Amino acid sequence: MRSGLRLLLLSTLVVLASACASNKQEEVLPEKTYYENARQAMTSGNFNEAEQNLDALETYYPFGRYAEQAQLDLIYARYQNLDLEGSRAAADRFLRLNPQSDHADYALYMRGLASYNLDIGLAARYFPIDVAARDPGEQLQSFRDFSELLNRYPDSQYVADARQRMIAVRNRMAELELHAARYYIKRQAYVAANNRARYVIENYPTATVSEEALIILAETFRFLELKKGSQDAIAMLRTNFPESEAFNDNGEFEVDLLKGENRSLTNVVTFGLMGDE
């Protein structure tokens, strides 16, 4: 009986001690203290601690003196902490609460930057992942964010970088289409490859892969016995890429991407389901 009472008393003391410790941990600090702690943590590169202090600042002083700056710092701290979705959410919240802020361009830029890197993620930083072969996902969202930045804040200091990233997104999207075209060529699905190459030329004419797209276009048109389409693609290639390796020393188009194939047009169009039996 006595041992049971001792055990009960001991348990009660442990619970009370834990409660006291918990209350001590949850002690609310002055607004300025949270802010200064967060700034010091960011300066030293401790973004996890910075985020904790900024979260507390927003929780206990949502309309305080440092509220707007804390929201901006939280966007950055989460981004540096590799919490890209959290950074984007913080940017969304800032824009919603402060639509007329002088720093709205920064929030919009960071939202686009978070989306820009979200598809690549940590894996691509350490492993040889072909980004072009992946679903573009948030790339289009980042393009929209950067485009909105350019339209709403054309004089922003972040415009130059946003414009370069928009070009990179276009190149990624075009490369994704070419990746599919190469796959279709391996599968001997030349109509599908032609469609993908044509999509690149029509939608991403200045992309870095446009030369290859024109070569694929010319070759598949020629194989499909569409002479004019092939001639037009070769003419466009000659105009935009006169030094292309697709031209021999005499300036003639000399590429044979489809060499070794001996299939009928019917077989190609039907993905091998008909013809050449």
C-alpha cells in the first residue's frame, strides 16, 4: 500500500515538473526579442532557429511592429531551410495580407523561385537526374509568377533574374518535348516524333533545342513522304543554323536519323500494328 502511494506521489511530481518545464518553454518573449533572435540566427546561417522565432513572432504579435518584415524574413528563412513549399505558402500569405506593400515584388519573385526549384528538389542536387525527362509540374507556375512580376513591377531589381529563369523554363519545356520526340523515334513512331518536334518550333522557336527539332522535323517529314514539309524545315534550319552539322561540305542536308529502318508508312502510322508482316 505504501509503495503504491509512493509510486503515485512520484508520478504526480514528474507530471508537475513536466508541466512547469513546458510552461517555461512556452513563455512568451517580447516582440523585439523574437525579431532580434531571428535576425541573428539568419546572419549566422541558422535558418531553422530563425524560422522558429519568426513563427513565434507571427503567432504572438500578428499585427505588431515587426509583423510585415517578419513575414518577409519567413519566406527567405524557409527557402534557405529547403522548405520550398513552406516558402511559397509564406509568400502567398504575404501577398494576400500586404497587396500594396513596397516589397510585394520580392514576395512574388520568391514565390516564383520556390516553384522554379520545387520540381528539381534535393535529389537533383546530389544525383545525375535528367531534369528534361521529368514532369515539368511547378515550372509553369514559376513562369506565371515571373511573368506577373515583369508585368506588375517592370522596374524591380528582381526582373533581370526572373527573365533569365523564364528563358530557362522555356528551354526545359522544349527539351521535354524533344525528349519525347527522341523516345518516339526509338519506338519508330515517326508521326508522333514529328508532332513533338513541330510543337517545339511553333511554341519555343528560340529554345536551345530548336536546331535538333528542325532536323527531326525535316527527317520525319521526308520519311513520311511529305516533301514540302521537309523542304520548309530544311530551309528554316539553313536560315537559323547555317553552320549546322546537318549540312555537308556542299551545303546539302545530310542526316539519317532513321537509318536502318525498313518499315512501310502504314506500319509507322499504326505503331507497328499493320504492315510489314
